[in-house]
Amino acid sequence: MAHPPSVDRIARGLRRSGLPDPLLVDAARAAIAEAVERDGHDGVDPDAVAARAAELAAEQSLRLLQPVINATGVLLHTNLGRAPVAFHHDARYSNVEFRLDRGTRGSRSDHAGTLLARACGAEAALVVNNNAAAVLLTLAALGGPGRAAVASRGELVEIGGGFRIPDVMAASGTELIEVGTTNRTRRADFERAVAAAGERIALLLKVHQSNYRIVGFTETVEVSDLTGLGKPVVADTGSGLLDAACPWLTDGPPAWLADEPAARQTLAEGADLVLFSGDKLLGGPQAGIIAGRADLIATIGRHPLYRAVRCGGLVLRALQDLALAYLDRRGGDIPFWRMATRSVEELADRAAAVAAAVGAARPEAMQAVPGGGTLPGVTFPSYGVALDGDHRAALRQLQPPVIARVEDDRTLCDLRTVDPADDARLATALAALGTTP
Ligand SMILES: *Cc1c(COP(=O)(O)O)cnc(C)c1O
């Protein structure tokens, strides 16, 4: 044949994919170019080109942001958006910066910020894009050029994704004064730094070792050790547990939460500010919360960088719904806590039902993990289904895609992180695997 197939005709043939025309044209062009490159201008097989274009369009569809079934057993899976959040709202204006009581300009902290502050016992709170932004903004606003922050050498952490405390400190323009050693730091180390650098010191920083532990001959300073030195104590608690007592859970805190710092207790110990993520143990959308002394929060809110890292109405509204659930003690309305506290018996029953519907799958006890760089080494009992072989790639192509894990050449689907409403979908998906190996 003398001419390669027409781009338009191939693109039209891909319309069922639901992708917009320009993307279908790109897929058709790419498939034709590949075929011409391989087989020469006259040797192109139109059917092969159409099939390849369909493959490219399918790959493009999989790159779109979409809901997935998380069957990994990792509750806060960073690649899957950490905490699952529900959010539906019509196209409407909202009083994001408007006081309905006075008819005057309001503040973005009036709603979610105020409620979150109430929930963790703080005077005030400010919401920003994520906890990395919370740390950067706090250091820039309280510290900045010519000023310094003191931190323990054992807490100069890297959280992942390039978030390193010394680098964030440098980006904020604040000088980092490291005290203590990798394994041991005491109050006296901070005292000496304050005595030596005096006025230059803007704050004392305590950072939670979220994703690792130092064991053996160790000594760390607690927040209570840092108070009374005449400098604001800022604690980056990372995970966003609001209250160690978990009053929103009828059965109180689960055992695996032990040792995780909580905002309310950290403030009660004497921190002037706590900084934490919205999408880790808080169970909300990606956000960073700065909670504590109202005067410091006001200073931070006035810094020009706040404008660059503040949240939009969608996130603030989702956080407000979350804060209301916490204050109402409706832990069951927070998907993260619902999944985290499900009994193994319930999961085992669901696994038996899914396995029965699939045939090739077996119900099996397994271990779930909190994830999200929190609670390293912590696992808790879970239940799911296991299939021989590695089926991850096929599961990812399904609608909705299912993300599973593989151990010893077996595919494991942990039901702790699966919404029960998705069990039937999961069973259908797994059953389909059996028929198309
Ligand atoms: C996770 C974490 C961060 C970063 O939070 P993001 O919300 O992911 O930006 C910062 N500090 C600590 C201690 C953390 O655990």
C-alpha cells in the first residue's frame, strides 16, 4: 500500500476511549510514526497501526488521575494520595474569605483553622499546602535572614521526596544551629546554644523521627525539656494525630499508635506551635496545619510566603468537614479511622466472601501497615485474599484499577484498605483474572 493510514481515521476509531480528540490524534500519529520507522513507508500494516494506537490511548487513559482500589494494606499510601478523602460539592461560591456575620473580608483560618485549633486545644491554627510548607513558612516567618533555629543532630531528618530539615532551614534563610550528637541530645545542649547565640535565636525546633528509629544508647529531648529557655518551641510532629486519647473512637486509641506524638499533648507539654500533615494520621486532604499560640500564628499569617502556600476553598472545606467529625466524635465518619479500626474478624468474613466468589483465591491472614512515613516497623493484623502468581499489571488495567502487592510470587489483596462497597468489584476483577491468564 502506498500511503500510511490516515491519522483522522485511526483517531476516530479510538473515540470509545473517551479521551479528547487531540490526545487520540497524538496516539494515532505516534503509532504511524513507529510503524513507518520499523516497516518503511510502503510496508505499514493498517490493522497493526490501529491496534498500537489503541494501546497508546489506553496507556494515556491510565495516566489520568482517577479513583483506585487500594488493596496494598498500606493505609497511608503516599503514591495513592495517603488518606482517602470523600468530597463532593456543586459549582458554588463560598465564604472562603468573607465574614457572613459582618459582611466584611474574613480570613482563610476562620473555618477549618479555628475548628482544628479547637480540636487540639490550640489558641489558633493556620492551614497551608502541606506540612513541608508549614515548616518552611514557620521558619521563614519566625526566623529568616540573620536569625537562627536550634535543632538536635538526631532530628535532622529526611522525610522522603526531598524534604530534609537542613535544606528547608536553608531555604527559609534561617541559620541552623545543630546541638547534641546523632544518638544523644540533652536540654543542656539547647541551654548552651541559647546562652551562646542569645538574641539571634528565633526558635527551638523539635522534629519527630517519623520514618526511622534510633535504638540503643540514645537520649532525646522532649518538648517539656525545651520550655523555659525563653524561646518559642516549635514541634514538627509530622503525622497529625490530634489527640493521643482518640476521643473520636469509641474503643479509645489502638495499641499500634503508642509513642506517636499527638498535637494536643505536645501543646500541653509546652510547645508554642505544632506543625503536622493533613493527610497522614489526621486522615484528611493534603494540607499542613500550624497550631498553637495566637500571636505566633498571626505573625506567620502575615508573612508574604503564606500567600504562596495557602490552601484553596476545596481543601479548606474538606478539612472543615473532617474537623467537625473530630469535634463530634464521629471517628466512624473518617475513612482512615474506619479502615484502621476494623476488626480482623470482620475482615476475615469479607475475605471469605471474596474468595468464595473468585474460586482461585484463598482467604488469608496478613499484616497491614500505617504507611505515609509514620510508625516505622509497626504492623497490625489484617485479612485478605491471596492468588498464585503476580497479577499486579492486569489488576492495574481494570476499571477501577486495583493496586495489590506480591509476596513469594503470590498476589495479596489486603481488605483493610478496601472499602467494603468495593468488595464485589474486587471479586469480579479477581475472577476475571482466572479466565484471562
Ligand atoms: C511527613 C512529614 C513532613 C512532611 O509533611 P508533608 O505533609 O508530606 O509535606 C514533615 N515533617 C515530618 C516530621 C513528617 O513526618
